[in-house]
Amino acid sequence: MKQHLERLRPWLKALQQGPLEPEAMDLRSLRRELLHSVLVGLLAGLMGAGFFGITELVQHLLLESLAGYTPLRALGEAHAAGGRPQPNFRPWLLVLLPAVGGLIVGAIARYAPEVRGGGTDTMIDAFHHRDGVIRLRVLWAKLVASIAALGTGAAGGREGPTMLLGGALGTLVARILSLDARERRILVVAGAAAGIAAVFRTPLGAALLAVEVLYRDGFESEALVPAVLSSVTGYSVAILLFGETTLFAHSARYPFIPAHLPLYALLALVVAFFAIAFVSMIEGVRGFFDRLKLPVGGPPAVAGLALGVLATVAMAGLNEHGGRAGQGLGILGGGYGAAQIAISGGPLLGEGWDAVQVLLILGTTKLLASSLTLGSGSSAGDFAPSLALGGLFGGAFGRVAQLVFDDPRLDPGAFALVGMGAFYGGIAHVPLAAMVLVCEMARSYDLLVPLMLAEGVAVVVLRRRTLYHAQLKTPARRETMGTRTIPPTG
């Protein structure tokens, strides 16, 4: 590995320097920044696309073809289904597969502890406390562990792992080019942005998320432009390979009605309650496994077994709502399919109060399932489950409001989308990024004002709660703390 890096170093050095005069330092710096960001974005985009494709392949082979499980997909994930026939459902395999994935994650964690958890916290910690150094072994270890976890049904998402993998690529490029600690930190953030953009297809929201998630209050302004450039590059690579589409189907328009603003404020309070429950359950599961003192691979495997039982039992009641054996409910994986029915409805959901009941049951089950995965330290992200939970509870709230007030102008899909932004924006302390993410998902800024209100309420209520314990309070605090110099070892 080191020999290959040494061979690449002179070529990349020549590209970044070029025939500039010594007095053109500002132009040189700008060109270096542009080149580095685009290079990291290209690598992270290819990595994100490959990660997505391989994970889908493993999931198809194990969960779908072998266990007979049919994932519930959002519109933007529909291409992954490919019109495949429904095989016979084998519930006993669905019970066991998440446990097998957990065992693999545990085995890899013995060699590379960084693979535990979604990856966002690890990336944040590397930025603040390790001068942007992420060990090179994380590149393959996190990739394999996350494919094993998500391909066997872990109740988490791809975005957290791609943030860490993108950040690791930033460290790799910085090492090849012998960049200093400041430039290395910036490339870690740029790589994280490109990774998110490649798998979530929201380029501006991904860039804002990467610079905002580092702190509870504030963002890393110095990394904003590199993050934007890298995000655009990673996003472009992904759509060249998979095509351009939004993740969710939604209404063509969401008209702004000022009279509905109090409902959106109340929605933020309701969503904040469930967000607090989510963080508390993750911490509770983590504490439970800490007290058991199992070997490193034990918690993800045990939690995977419990997850398989939970998903199988939940699917047993599908026939009451027109489902079929083995049809997913969004409990396994990120849950975007469940969020999709909260936005646009569907046969599984039903109408009226029945729809509210189904959404609440799905939301509660998903809350427990994701807490098992995330609290046990499995290699799956918390971004997708947070959005799914916000969408499910937001959609349920919107349908209650529609039934109680009998107002045809109320669109439950709007409340589902605003619920997504309020849930994740509040609990991750990224209100600006969450607003833009939702607007990009809907390809419309119709919901900007309701989002601004809901985000403001959620951030205030959730100020003392967070998904990411590595976050610092403000950028000024990092400057006063200083950093340690850690050599970039493999």
C-alpha cells in the first residue's frame, strides 16, 4: 500500500503546483483548494456509488433471494428492485441473518474499533482531536463491516458510513500530498460531504451538513467552499452512474398557508418528544450491553437476533392491511420506504384513523429496531432512521390534524417532510442543513417557512440532547482546546 502511495505522490504534486510564479500565492492556494476538493469528491463519489451498489447486491442475494424478504422502497430506491419475482418467505432465515451480520461487524471491530457505530461521531472526533487523521485501514474495514451489517438487515442507513469513508479518503489524499493539519481537516470535511451527496443525492444539503454537524452551535466556515465543490463532484458521479431522481415521491406543490403555522410549531414539539425517546433508547441499549460485558462481537450479534425476531413478528400482521408474507415494513434498513408511505400514502397504509394507527405502530417499531442496531454498535448510520422516524410521526400528526380540522388544504405529506427536518435537525443540531435537505428532497422551497419555524422550536427543545457526543459547542472552543499531532499510520 505504501509503495503505491509513494508512486502517486510526484504526479499529484505536479498537478497541484503547476507553473505559477511565486507572487501568485492567492491563486495557487485557490487552485490547490479546488483541485484537492474535486479529487476527494471524485474518489468519494466513486466510493459511495460502489458502496451503494455492493450493499444492494448483498441485500438482494441474502435478504431477498435467500430469505424471501421484499424491502419497502422509496421512489428513488425503486431502480434497485428491478422487477424481481417474489421468492418463498423463510422467516427463520430473516431472524438469523441480522445476527450473522452483527458477528461479522464484531470480528472486524477487533481489528479496527472505528467501524463500530454509524461513523459520523468518529469523523467528528478525528476532525477535532486527531488533526483530521483517520487510519487507512478504516477504508476497507468500515466498507466491509457496513456492507455486512446493511446487507443482512441492520436497521440503519448508508449515510453515516459514507461520511466516515469520505473523510478517510480526505485523510488519504492529504497524506499523499503531504498536506498540513489544517488542510487535512478541510479535506476530511469535504470527503464527508461528497459521501453524503453520492448516496443521498442532495448536494447543497450534504455540504452544509458536513460543516454544521461538527458543532452544536455554529459551523466550520473555512471548509464550506471545499465541501460544496467536493459535494457537487460526488453527486455528479452518482447521478452519472445511477441517474438523477429525488429520493421520495411527493406532491407537486405545498402551498404556504399562514394559518397552519401553529400546527407546524406543535408538530415540532411532538417530534422532539420522539427524538428524545430515540436518543434515550439508544443510550439505554448501549448501557445494557455495557453491563453484560460481552465480547466485542457480542452486542451487534445479540441485537441482530433481537432485530430479526422483531421484524418477523411485525410482518406477521401484514395480511390485515393487504400485505403479503415477507413484504417489508421499513423496519430493516434505513426506513425510507416507510417514510415514503407517510408522505404519499399507499394500500398498506389505508385511510383515516387506520392510517394514523399504522404510522404510529410503524414509527414505534422502527424506533425500537434502530435503537437495537445503533445502541449495540453495529456499523450502520443514524441519519436515515432519524429521517424515517420524523416522517412517520410527522405523517401521523398531519393525518390527525386533517381528520380533526377537516381542512382539505392540510397535506399530511407536508407534515411528514417537515417532521423529517425537525427530527434530525434538532437532534443532530444541524437546523440549516436539515432545512435544505428537505427542500432538495422535495425539489421545492414551498415548505421553507414551516421548516424554519419547526427547526427553531426543535433546536430549542433538544438543546441538551444530541446524537453525536463528539460535537464541540462552538468553533471557538476548538481553537482554544488545540489538537494533538498524530502520525497517519495504516
